[in-house]
Amino acid sequence: MAQRKGCLIGCGVALVLGIAAVGALVFGVGKVVDAAGETMLEPGVYRSVNVGDPEDAVRAKMPSGESFIKGALKSGGPAEPEGSVCSWYVSAEDSGGDTVYRFCFKDGKLAEKVEYRMK
């Protein structure tokens, strides 16, 4: 009887660990999808803004751009203008995810917008 109890306990632990692993996987996939949504930008939005536009009007057209993949988008791009604050996005039409849009703001205006291929 004790051997059977040990087997049941072991199976129960394995079941709980399996459910926890599936839950963690679903949570992780959800986070990746959320991050992608926060960094995707339609090319039309990129084309619709111009250097000199007010920062709040430009930012109102975009998602937050804040995610854990921001560092990857920054690498390989041109140097940021001194004294500016920049945001990075991936083109929503680029299936490979290689086209990056960077918007840099300074003194409440769009100081620079750049499109480049991620390396």
C-alpha cells in the first residue's frame, strides 16, 4: 500500500509540474506577443509625421515602443542625435522584422526620423 501511495504522490507532483510548465509557456508567449504589439508600427504612420512636428502629436499616433526587445532594435542603427530621446519600432509590413523606424525627440518636437535595416 505504501508503494502505491508513493506512486500516486509522484504522479501528482509530475502533473502539477506539467501544468505549471504549460502555464509558464502560455504566459511567456503572451508576453512576446504583447511586446511585438508595442513595437509594431505601420509604414503609413512613419510617412505621416515630419521633422518639426510636436512630440505629443507624433507619440499619439504610435504604440508605447517600450518592451524588452528595444535593445535589439537599437543595435546596428545610426548614432542618436545628442540630447534627444528616441523610440524604436518594427515595420508592421516587414515579415522578416528587419525594418526599424526610429523617432528622436528634442525640445518637444520630432528632431529626427530614420528608417534602417536591423543587422
